[in-house]
Amino acid sequence: MEDRRKARVGTVSGLALLTGATALVSIAGGHHSLFATLLLGLLAAMMAHALVVEVQRQARRRSQVNWYWTDTVNAVLLAIWALTAVAASCAPFMSLPIRILGSLLAVGYTATCVYFVVERRRAVTAPFLPVPAPSAEPEDAPVADSTPTV
């Protein structure tokens, strides 16, 4: 099936912000029960997975075979979120859990940004190979010179 995905900016950036905000609320959102903290942490992990999947889709799309301005915007926004997380982890007035989370988010956003750039450059420079057409013969058709089974 041909990939007709268009370039999007808001999806990657929005998922990155939602992941960080959910993780921040899970550790710094006041007096949560252990269950609520674990549930919010699990939600942040699932959003991180969705972010990686969306980055893969955006980077590997074949609808645009050049590096476009949307790719630059996605990479710059991910870099900005990484720098923001670094700033939060270096702020002296933040609590220790928030500083640790800021460090983890900075590493995650940086890795996501690098992954996006590497995958997009690979998709742009790779030769376009069309998907082979399906064969006209069905897969369960009998093979010539074979005995039928009953």
C-alpha cells in the first residue's frame, strides 16, 4: 500500500509536549496516591511510544522525497523541547524529582530529534522502490502437476 502521508508539524510537537507534561504531573502534581502516580507514569510511557511511532511515520513518509520546511520545523521544535528540559533540570529552585525528570526528558527529546533527522535523511536519500503489484493468481490456487487433496 502506498504511503500518502502528508507532513505534519503539530502532531510531533504536541505528542512531545503531552508526554513531558504527563510525566511532570505524575511526579509533581501534588499528593497523588501510588496508583494515580503509576497510572500517570504508564500514560506518559504510552505517549512516548506514540511519539516514537509518529516520528517514524513522519520521517519515513514517501509522499515527499525531499527535505521540506516541515521537517526542519519538526527537528527544531524537538530540539527546543530538549533545551527547555535541560533548563528545567538545571534550575536550582526545582525539586530533585523534577530535575531528574528534566534530565530524562532532555535525553529523550534529544534522542527523538536525532532519530527523526537520521531517519528522514535516510528516507530522502534512499532510492524510491515501488511496491510490487500483487500477482494475478490467488495464493491458494492449485500448483500445476500436483495431485488434488480431498
